[in-house]
Amino acid sequence: MSKLFISCALPYANGSCHLGHLRSTYIPADIYARYNRMNGVDVLMVCATDEHGTPIAVRAEKENKNPLEITDKYYELICNDLKNCNISLDSFRRTTDKLHYDIAQQYFLKLYNNGFIYDEEIEQLYCEHCKRSLPDRYVEGICPYCGEEGARGDQCEVCGRHLNPTELKEPYCLICGNTPKVNVSNQYFFKLSHFQDGIKNWLETNNSLPDNVHNYAYDWVKDGLRDWILTRDMSWGVPVPLEGVTNKVLYVWGEAFLGYISSAANWAHKHNLKWEDYWNDKVVHFIGKDIIYHHTIFWPGMLMGNDCKLPDSVVAGGYLSLEGRKMSTSKGWVIWVEDFLKDFDSDLLRYYMIVNAPLSKDTDFSWDDFQRRINDELADILGNFLHRTFSFTERFFEGKIPQPGKLDKLDEEYLTEIKNLSDEVGKSIENFEFREGFNKIMKISKYANKYFNDKKPWKAIKENPEEAATCLYLSNQLAYVLSIVLTPYLPGKTQEIRKILNIPTETVSGFTQFDNRKPKIQWSETKNLLEIDHKINSPSPIFNKLPDEIIKDKKEELYNTLKEEEKNKEEDENMSNLISIDEFGKVELKVGQIKEAENIDGSKNLLKLQVDIKEDELRQVVAGIAKKYSPEELIDKKVIVVTNLEPAKLFGVKSEGMLLATDSMNLLTTEGKVGESIK
């Protein structure tokens, strides 16, 4: 029996799963795993939470917690999210497992002993207040490229540039807020450049890599690979296993990959098996496109340095936006899996995430489009065909598969489509073209509805019962085949179809158990047919339409977070306009008396004024009050003047002050003494 090692990108254990995670990684991986299991392949599907790195360490320090308190919480939440979406993982572990530490340190030591790791002094920021070197995520400052504030020590979120902490302008320590200084630190580097030719050859000869993955990776190789820093000065993580080295851990991208192997090893140890048997047969990684570089450049280099087999394929899903906007967990512009499942079946999510766009392309989640696709496609096409077939079978043939009559040309074409469906869908899944596979299912469902309408069994049952029997016989055969080919895609709803068909069902919820890893439903069963007089059960609708009210509520709930964000932004902007009492104290206000006033040629708003502010000391002021006052009515008015503004030119006329006025241009007047300061 052939074996298959499938891995899913490790979710970072500082938040729950959102819809983007499911779309790019876990749903496609589950489809591929279920399909291969149904074809007799011994599949080992693994994942783990990624629990190290500076973001978790920084958050823990800010909240005065042990990092494990944070990762313990999110491991459970992520675990539940994946289980509730029927992601059939065999093993879901953690990078804080002791076995993971052991394996990661072993890989580091082998690279080190093989001469692929060297140490070098580098410039690094040091916080004198905290008494330590600052890893990249411990520092923020102003981006040297776009000038935006809040740029991290590794990347500016605004312009997207990758950064070194020492490049930041006005850097500050995220923990204490003090300004760090540049210091020297000894770090360990991985000789990635040594594997340039090997990685290039792997990319050129591997026909199993999807185009979006191959092309992205190959561009990096063409530009030449640079060595990677492999360590960080901190205590949270896998310690560097070298004698005399303290307070250094492996960079998260130097050990997180090994979560695939440690998760597999943990499972294999429990069941007295060897994870290597799966890895050495076939390996497929499912990831998001943001980490293509890591999985096609850095990870293969590490594997080569450890004399390990390279992955057979890396499948990368595109980004998911939300209602036309980029998702933002910090701003609440996100749909969490847990919240989605409170109102909707997970198979509805699986369907929408599959058919919305090819996996390699970015796509958008829209509540309106979600409703349209569920109602117009799942309910009106697939669901309608199934319900008509089962209802008419119960009504006209006592719920039994009828004896067909002689097949005409239309019947023969229909039967051919039914027999070819599993091969066509299977080929698409094998090529990671999951959307195309489901489109073939929807295409035959449309065809089947048309066939049903053309045959009119409700009419034929009276005029030509044999033709009605043939129609229902073939339609039930298609329903049977659909109950098999839909299993990788919609594992829950498929079992509802099979219950009505009165055939064996599959356990689909939660992670797989060792004793139910071999599915009851085999892909090869699509070549069989239901027997004449096979009794089906009373039908009920498989897919119900989504009402407008629930979609309206979900949209309001989402857009309210946007309004709240805009409100907070407005409040922040208002706060940013506030000045301190010290700043206000710098403003010089004096009583002035207007002595002359005239219009400025070419301007309908501006007047040029000569204002006496001290013993016949006239100050020229340009004021935008021409629509409110005529020059004549301003003469001798006492006004309040800001006298310490920098001179400016308005409409080419020099202005050496400002008059105080309301929004409606009513001047603030006074009875005070000319030249008197206002406090």
C-alpha cells in the first residue's frame, strides 16, 4: 500500500482560526487527504500549533504572563475550530512538546556538525533599561523607507519592506519604551547559499509543484540565495544546543517546520510505526502563499543539510479578503471560524471556500455572494436534483429503485456522464484543482435537472411508466455516485445523502482515530450501481436556503466593527489635534483695533486689514471674512489677534497675524485696551 505524508501549515498560537486559514490550507488539505484515503492510500495528515517566536513572548511580557498561558489557551481554541470543520488530521500537536524540542535540536546539531552553521557578530539593538538585546519584534520605530510610525523591527506593515531593527528611525523598546542603542551580538547563521544549485535543480525537475509556487520560488533562486540568521537572543523557544551558549534560541523558522515531523513522530511512537515510511514515500505540504519562500527555499535547504528527502509538492492557497477589504484581526475586520459555525453548517463554508476561486488565486468572502451561491447553487441545483429524485422515487415507486426500461439516446448519454464523473473529479483532486473538481459535480447536477425536466416523470408515470422508471433509476444512480465523490468535499452533508439512500455512512466529525483511518466509503464504488428494488428512506431537504434576515444580521454585525474602528480613528485624530497647556501658553493673544480695511483683487473671501496692536504699531493681517463684513463696517472694531504666528502669504499678500473668529466667520470682539495681552 502506498503511503502519503500530508502537512498543514502550523497555525500561530496567539489567536483563533479565521476563514482565511480554512480557505488557504486546511480545507484543501482535508479534501486531498480524504480522497487519497478513499483510494486505498495510507495517509498520515499532521499539523501542530506554532508556539514560539517574539510576538507571543512580547505579548506575554506585556500581560505579565508565562507564554505557555497564552499558547495553552489558543491550542485548545484552534483544535476545536479544526475539529468542528471536520479537518481529518491524524495528529495535531504543539511545538512546545518535549519531543519537538529534541528533534529540533537534533536537526540543528546535524547542520552544525556538517559545517552548515557558522557564528558571526552582528549589530543588534540593546535596551539598557531591560538589560538585554532586542529581537526584531521587540522593537518598533519609524520606517526608513515610507516614514510611517509603528514599523516593526522585521517589517513595515504599511509599505511591506523587510527591515532590520537597526534600520528603524527613532526605535523604541516595546516592553519599556526606552530608546535602545546599537550593540554587537554573536549569532548563528545557516549556509543557505551553499544549497543554491540543489534547490534550483529541485525546482527545475519537480513537475508536481503548482505554477504559482514554482514561479515565486524560482525568482528568488535566480537572484541568488543569502545565508539566514538562525538564532535569537531570548529565552522563549528551543534553546541552542551548543555547550557554553546561553539565552539563545532557534529562530522560529529554524524549528517550526520540524513541527510536521515531531507531530508525525509523536503519532508514530504511539502506534509503533515509523513516520519516515510515510515521508520517504510521498510528501505534500499545504500552506498559505505568504510562506512559499520558507517552504521552497529555506526548508529544502535544511532538509538537504540533514540528508533528508525533499517534499514532493507544496500547495499554496491565495489570500482571502472580506467584503472587498483586507482582513484585519486587530481592527475586527474578520470572521472567526467559531462565530461562523454558530449559525452555519461547516460544509457550507467548505463549499464557498472551494468554488469561489481557484486555490492559487486570491479571493473575497462576501455575505451576499455566500448567500447567493448557497441558495442558487447548492440548494437550487444540487439540492433540488437530489430532493426531486428521492421524493418521486418514494411517491411513484414506494421508495424502491425501479426496474428501468430500454434506454434511449438521452438515457445512454446520461448514464455515460454518471460513469465518467468519478474519474473526472478524481483527476482534478489529484492535480490540486479542487474547484474544477466541484465544478464538474455542479455541471452534471445541472445536466441532471435538465434531463429530469425533459423526461417529466410526473407526467410519464401516467402515460409511459417504463420511461418514468428509467428516469428515476438513472437519477438514483447519479445520487449514489454523488454520495461518493462529494465525500472529500462535503463530508457531513454527504452522509445525509447516504442515509436517505440507505447505504453505509462514514464518521466524519473531529480528528481521525487510529482505528477508523480506513474509510468505509471507497472511491472505486462509483463503478457500482444500486440494485433494483433497493429501498431508500423518506427524504428531507439536504440544503436549505439561507434567509435574508440572517445574512442582514451578519453584515450589520461585521460592518458595526468597521464603524467602531472609524469612530475610534476619529477620536484618535481628535486627540491628536489636542495641544498641551504648555503649547497653548506659547500663543500670544492681544487686543487690536482695525484701522484700515480693503478688498484683495481677485478674491471674494479675503480682506487686507491694518490692525493697531500697540501704540499706533500697525500689523497687516489677511482675514477670510469678506463674505461676512464689508471693509467699511470693520473700521475701529476691537478684535483679538494672534500676534506670534510666522508671516505667511495669502493670495500674494503678506499676513503677520490672525484674527479670532467663529466657524461662521463672526469676529470675536472685545472692549479691552488696544495692545493688552489676553491670558
